[in-house]
Amino acid sequence: MRELLILIILIALGVVGYLLLTGRLALGGTPLTPRSPGTDGSAHWAYAVALPRAKMELAPDAVVVEISGEGVMPDGRLAANTGKWTLHFSSFTAAARLPVFVDHLKNVTVGAKTSPGVIHALGSPPGTFPDSIAIFTSTSGKGASGTRTVVNPVVCTFDGIAGSHVWSIKFKVGSATETHRVRWDNVWLEVI
């Protein structure tokens, strides 16, 4: 009887592990549902929603300096039923940094203001950058072959060594994990 109970527990853990590795189950237990074709759920979509709020909360010169996403699918967009983009904005005028959160339903919330530190605006001119869909597409054909699952979060932050903003996108491919680095302007750099 005890052996049967152990076997059932091991099978259940194996199923949950498989679902997590293949991206069919988020850590919170929510199955990830892909979105319909389009650009809803991308980083640009979130940026367009977050920018007015950032300018209202900080100042009209607010610029995005960092982006991170949770619940991101392999196409570079949030799942239809879960996830959020966090866009960090900084302002020279307000001398502050503010995280703005945009969830999968387009709901916007803000975090606490902090010191801006060194302000490295994303894009050239600031706010003009390729969408996450293009960034994820640039990883295609690079690294291990097979079905990819995004290991969240994905992050675009200033990299002092590269001298520019770099996306860091971690994928699970089979039993391996690899991180793709893509420069903000959609130049694929490396897989580590």
C-alpha cells in the first residue's frame, strides 16, 4: 500500500513538472493560454498603455529605462489569461524612478517612486524601440533546436559592458536552459 502511494505521488509530481517545463502551467498553477494573432500583449502594447500614467505620475519628460515581463509566451507577448509587463520610467525633472505595471487585461498600477540613479533611456530617440515580438523572433534559429518555453521573467535593462540596453530571454528547450541576449535595437548578441 505504501509503495502504491509513493508511486502515485511520483507520477503526480512528474506530470506537474512536465507541465511547468513545457509552459502549459505557470508557477501559480494557471495554464498559459496563447493570444489571438496580433500585437496585444507585447511590450509596445504595454508601453503605449503605461506612458500616459508615467507622465502623469512623474513628469512629461518620463522615459522608459527598463522593461520586464512575467507570463510571456514564446511569441514575445503576455499570455491571454495571465502575466504582466513592468516598465520602469525615470524623469530628470522629477528626479525619480517609477515602476508601472500593465497586466494581461491592460489594467495599470504603479509602484513606489525611488531615486532615478543614472538615467539610460531605452530607444533612439527615447521610446522608439523594436517590439518584444521582433526581439523574440530574432532568437529563432539560434541556440538549441526544439520546442521552446519561456522561463520568466524576461528583462530588458541597460548593460554597462554592452553599452546599451539588452534583452535577456531565458528559454527551456528539452532538458536544457539557455539565455538569449538581444540588443534593444533587435541585434541578436549571443546565447549563454
